Amino acid sequence: MLTEGGRRLARAIRRGGRRRMLSAGIAVLAAAGTVTGGLVAVLSGPPHGDFAATGTPLNLPRVRPSTGSAPVIAGVPLTLMSGARLLAGSPVPVVTAPGEKAAARHAVVAPLRQTVQADLLIVAPFSLPHSLLGAVTALPGMVAAERIEAVRMRINGSDTAVVGVDPSQFRSFAAKPTGKASALWQGVADGGIALSYTMGRLDKIPLGGSVVASGAVTKRLPVVAFGTLGIGGVNAVMSDATARQLGAPAGNAIVVSMRTENFTADVAAIGKLLPKGAGVEQLVSLVSSGQAGAGSVTSAAAPATAINAMLSAAMSRKGMPYVWGAEGPTSFDCSGLVQWSFAQAGIDMPRVAADQALSGPAVPVSQLQPGDLLFYHTDPTAPNYISHVAIYLGNGWMIQAPQPGENVEVVPAAFGTEFAGAIRVSPARAAAVAGGVA
């Protein structure tokens, strides 16, 4: 989920066309504190191919892949705190507590007026000057820019990328279903925290309960909703006031949306405006087409020896437990299994599924080979966001870390309605995405 050398500027930006690049997620710039919680400033035809084709020693019989509307992983029921109830008619899981009154609200949240794509995040381990926002906004092609807090802190003991925002303004940058969920943003304005749908569901955090947020200080926050922002690696949003109470530098980040035709020139211009110690990262992790794949089809694929080593490593983890956020070697989440397995073959991969989806060119299902990656949409709060990944094994099989309570498993590959596409990993492309320069 993290990248090193967060001070570098975004570069190697594709020119023209729709924005399909995914950032390497949220990159560390500098530690802002060393107390418990370690607050850190921060910157996403049928298959064929058998193992014999690539020389792998594994031997699996052919199986018919699954298709249709069946989910790639079984639904994990939401955990509701006693006394909380889901807000009816909302695609985003939001709770209202009995007796909740509007008079108790700290602020009135403005309605959603537009939805824009978060393209870049300017970030520093200190408060950015107000003049920088004005200078960025004045650049040609700017659609929107907003000062926020962007930090890492511990949420229930797990290192988590968090943004602190003005709900009235920032909701425009979120995935559309989340942006439209007014109750979510009101809950955030009232001092609550909204977690990503995946984190909340798979980490079995009780909706309507509370979590312990640890930064420079520790604070218990009510969990008001599960709604994905659509920004790779960011799993929690709170109000800017709450983030500052936890020790986040006020306004240490600026989120930016810009027109495609001005993208390259504006990134270069922003780089010249930054104060020393600040950096800028691509923040485009919601693929507009909803499909996996990036880079040229002529990109050099991993050699067969590396793919065999990766597959053997992945298969050696069969039966080990799924744990949200786990990266191995004895427990995994879906993208953690992919990253760990490729690492055993000497290939550097990004941490989150949304970024792994941009680690090589798209591959048609009819041309799948062992070692290709399969991606899925499993998050109803961000329908185009890639939130699950599996490794294709050949002969119609895949290996995945599915969900809490289950173990790494080999199952028939799934090509139903949740399928978002497949890629063939290019080590150079994967390293670039992991390094935040793709």
C-alpha cells in the first residue's frame, strides 16, 4: 500500500485519452509523530492455458469456470451494533441511531452539486500555505481543488490511510454512490468516521459501533457508514476538525481535479509551485471504464521461471487464513497474497488490487495463461472500483484469499458480472506503479 521516496513528482504520465492510470496508492512523505499510533503524513471465448505450457510442475485437471451473476466471493453480512439501524433506500450502508436529532449536529452539510475525479494529491508533513491553493486553482484546466488533511494513523490497531475533510466540499471527489450519501457526510461532520466498504465489511467492524483512532492522541469515533472514496489505499474519512484533534497538520494536502487535455502541463506547473518538502502523487484509482489493464501489449512479460516461482509460492499458501490487511507470510488478504507471491519470484508489485490492475496490459479471457491476474468489482458503494484480485492457475482454476473466516483456496475461475478483466504482469510496469511513477 505504501511507496518509498514520496518526495518525487508524478512523472511518466500517459498523454491523451481517458485517464486510466492508477497511482501506487498513498505514499509516505515523513513521520509527523512517534507516539502510539505513529501519525504519518501521506500522499488504488473460454480461457485456455495449462501448466505444461509454461513448464510449471503443478498439474490441475480442467474445470469449467463459473459465469453468470454469482458473486466471486460469498457476501459477508454487515455487522450492526445493537440499537443501530440502516438508513432505508441508501446504496451506501449508513446507520442512524435511535433518538438522533438534527439539533445535535455540529454543521449542516451542503448537498452534492457535482462529482469530479480526484486526479492528484499534493501533500506535505506540514500545513501547506493558503497561497498554494490559490496558485493551483488559477492553473488552466483546473476543475476543482480542495485543502484537506491526508495522514496515516491506526484505526483499531491497523495502520490506515485517512483523509480529514470538509464534508460539504470533499464529497464531490468521492465515488458517486458515496458522494450522494448525505447521511454519511452528515455523520462525518458530526464527528464520526466512515470506513471503506471493504475494510468495514471484511474487518467485521460493527456499523453503528465505534473504533479507536490513534494519532498524536487517541480518540474513540463512532462508525457512521461504510462508503468507498474510490481512491486507492484510502480506507477512512473523517472531518478536518476531527483529524486535527488527532494531530494531523491542518491543510497538509490539496486534492486536485483537472481536465485531461491539461493534465501533463498542470502536473509540471504544480511541481514548480511546491514548497520544499512537499510532493505530488497521482490519485487516479477509479478506472473510468471499470476494466483492468494498462500499458502496451508489447510490454515484456515476466519470464516463465519467475511465473513458475510465483505460482509455487502462491500454492504453498493454500489453506492459510484470510485476514484483512495481512501481507503474509502466514495470513493474507486478496492483494496481499498477490504481492507476496510475486515477491518470492523477485517481482515488485503494488499493494492494493486497484493498483495491481494497472501492472500490465489487459488480456482477453480466451488468451489467459497461468500467472495472469483476474480482477473484480465487489463494492456496491463504488461500482467501478476494483476491489478483489485472484491469480489464474490455468485449466480454468484460480487461487484467491477470499474473505474473513475462510482460507486461501483454489476454485474455478469466475467470469460473471463482477469480473473486471485480466492482466498479464509486466515486471517493469508493476515496479513503476508500485513506485508511483506509472
